[in-house]
Amino acid sequence: MANHGLKIKLYSDGADLKSMLEMAKLPHITGLTTNPSLMKKAGVTDYTPFCKEVLSHIKDKPISFEVFADDFAEMKRQGLLINSWGPNVYVKIPVMNSKGENTYKLIQELSHQNVKLNVTALFTLEQVHHVVEALKGGAPSIISIFCGRIADTGVDPQPMARATVAMAAAGGKQMEVLWASTRELINLYQAQECGCHIITVPPDILKKLDMVGTDLHAMSLDTVKTFKKDSDQVGYKL
């Protein structure tokens, strides 16, 4: 599969083991991410065995696994444990816990203990500012802004993406910006134009890369043919 002019890093997002292994074999997929919600949807019931099974097959591409504790001390313990599973592991830390308490101090502690972090669920530039400050001088890190969910509210996420890229660059070369919650193929090109280093993409959207460059007139004709075929099959009459 060609990259169709894309230079941004493509990470596959999901928790289905078979799909993850298939995606990891593709040369244009440079990393993988998952989270507790995706794992639940995929039917994963035992966290550690699942993660270690994934890591037993995928050793040469970065993979992000998320902590699920709500208490800061336990989040730190889980983060250090997940970090110990392999050199290609990034520990996902949400920007806050479920009580709305920010994790900036924890992010700083772990990053400066040489734990590679993927700080997730960022929606505001205020959050970005504090996360960048916490990550300065630390280990390689990823800042995940949820552009798709921001767009779901009717707000264009691209200005925030550009600002985040600039803030991360000022904070240090070890920080990468990730466009998360991708909704459609055009987001890949938007993220690249904004300067994001990475975009996470579900496998079903990644498959649409094969459609890039398709003749739009031909697509129009194919659409009309489908309308006719379906109406003929039903036998509609007026």
C-alpha cells in the first residue's frame, strides 16, 4: 500500500489481537496504540496477559498501553510496571483522573525517571501548556490531542493542533504531537498539514488509503449504478 504523499507517522489504533498483528506487519504502520475502552470492546478481560502477548509478537515498533488506576500513587506504580515490559513501550497517562484532578506532577515524575509517556485525552491548549512544561527535559514523549472528538463538538481542531506542535517544539525535540480520535481519511492530510508527527488511525480507515486518487467522476457513476441496481432489485414503481 502506497503512502500517497503522507510523511506523517501512521499508528494503528485498536485492541483486537489479530488486527494488531496484521497492522504491525505493514511497513507503513510505524506504531500502535490501545486503551482500556478499546480493550473492553475487543473482549479483553485480563490486562497483563493481553499486553504481554502483543509484545511477544511486536518488538520493533512503539506500542502505547494505558494505566487504568485513579489514584496517583497507583497510577505511578502501574506506569513503572508497564514501562518494564519492553523498550518499545510507551506508558499512556491521561491528563487527569476521573475526579478531574490533573496529572501534571505525575507526568513530570515519570518522564524524569526515563519513562517514555504518551499523555492522552488532551482537549485544551491550557492542558497542552502544562503537559509540555512537565515533559521538558524528560524522556521521549507523545502528546495526544483528541482532534476527532473536538471536531465532534463543531470546533475545528486544526488551530489547536498547530499551536500544540509549536509549543511542543519549543519544549524540546523529544516531544511528538499525535492527532487522536481520527474520524475520516482526510484527517491524515489535515494532521500532516498542521505539523503533527503522528496520527492514530483505526484499521477500517487505514484501508481507505486504497481509495486515494480514485477518479471522482467514476465514483459518481458507480454511485448512480448502485441506486439503480437497488431500486431494480426491489422493483419500485410509481
